[in-house]
Amino acid sequence: MIKLYLTMLHITLRQLKVFESVARLLNFTRAAEELHLTQPAVSIQIKQLEAIVALPLFEQMGKRIYLTEAGQELFNYSRSISQQLADMELALEELKGVQRGKLNIAVVSTANYFVPGLLARFTQRYPDITISLHVSNRENVLRQLADNLTDLAIMGQPPGGIDISSETFLENPLVIIAPPDHPLCGERQIPEKRLEQEIFLVREPGSGTRSAMERFFAQAKIRIHKGMEADTTEAIKQGIQAGMGLGIMSIHTIRLELETGRLKILDVQGFPIIRDWYVVHRKNKRLSSISIAFKQFLLQEAAILVTGNMIDTAPRRNH
């Protein structure tokens, strides 16, 4: 087993953080995105670290990189050090109580349409806290949970395969939307089969909204035509407004467009599809006082605050 001698004393926490991200993702580009750095900056940090330990930490085979034996050893130590630092930070925050501290939260991009409003209400009660908000797609949020990089996560469907605790705090109706001049906008109780004549703009594979859409159409034995695939809700909305097709998305994401008349909800049989928003964390995660307070805030008040600001434009139906 490779020994890391006193040279470790010269390794900075920044270098360890950069190394841990690259070692976990085995990808310099994705690590740079996660750390909000440029790829050359990440490469420089790794080269400096390799010079300090006087051993190569990565090796490249084809287009992929792998940890060397020294890299794996350092990765094990870096994860242990990171966890100890996180435990220390949590212990210090516990001494501050719920009035101060840091809330670390990851949310899927769709939830970002209402989460900032909830955070604003929450910080009115606890003005001295700081918030770290990570917004990404479902895959990245799940990775943050699995790697213990976030305290809480908000998503539309809890993951399987990792030991997590999840609780619902808000209904998430999925509706079919169209541009205001679409011929179906004036119709009532549109048959599901009629949708086979339309083109749909859809989210990327792995998206919770896309998964719910595909389950619904599979159960209804409806085949839809996909005209565009995009990894952001905004891209889908812009495409629909431009007349490229229809879309299915959470009603929480289209409040502004409904108010201004740029999008319309179609009255289709079987819709809306009622799903839920979940607050999620690792079961063995030691939550800080402020994280526990925010979780309780979501469970007790989020539904009132969010639905109280929504336009009542969609019928409510359970599936």
C-alpha cells in the first residue's frame, strides 16, 4: 500500500477538493463544471498535487482516465478528510443554533421555479443563515446525494438504490401546454388518442417529467411523435411558444407564461398527471439544525405558500 509521507502537510485543502472531484468523476471537464473552474485551472491543481506527492495520480487509457494506486490511496484519505471537515463544520453550526448556520440544498431544475420563493420566506425567519443552492438535472442531483455532497435535495421522484429518506411536501401536476394559437386550445375534453397527431417537445432521458410522460402514454397505449429533445425546461417552453409542438411539464414552471398568455393548458382527458415533490436526504445523514428547520418548513407550509400563488387553470385529478 502506498504511504503518503510528510509531504501531505504541504497539500492545500483546495488541492484536495479539486483532486477529490476529478477522482470521483474521472473527468476533468465535469469536475471543472462542478467546481465552477476552468479545465486548465483544474489541470494545474492536479499537476501541482502530483509534484508534491512525487507520484502520478491519474493515468490515461484512450479517452478515459483512471486512478493510479497512489491516486486511489489519496482519494481514500481525501474523502475521509472531507467528511471530518464536514463534521467539524456541522458541530460548529450546532453551537450557533438554528438562528445561524449554512443550508446546503440541491434541487432539480424544474423545482427551481418555486424553491427560491420558499427560500426567501425561510430566510425572512432566519436572516443570519447562508444558503448554498445547487440547481441541476436529476442525474447530477442524484450524484450529489450519493456522494454526500448536499444536506437536502428536492426532486419529483425519489431515487432507488441508495439509502434515503423521502417525504412529499407539495403536489406536482403535469399538464399539456400549447401556444395560444394552437387549434386545440378552444376544445374541451380532448381525447388522449388525438395527441398522436401532434408533435411533442420532450426533456432528456432520465428526467422525472419525461419518465412520468412515457409511463402515462405507455399505459394509455398512445404513440407520440417527438420533435425535439432538450435538457432544460426553458428550451422546451421557448420551442412551444415558437410553434414547434406541444409539451408536458409541471404547472409550477409556467406561471408567468400563463399570466401573460404566452402558453395555454390544453383540456385533455386524463390530465393533469398528479405527481409529488419530495424533500430527500441520506438516511444516515446528520442534519444540522437549520436543515431540520427547513425540512419542517417544507412539510408544514410549502403547499400553502406555493399553491396560494398559483393560477387555478388546471383541473385536479388523481392517478
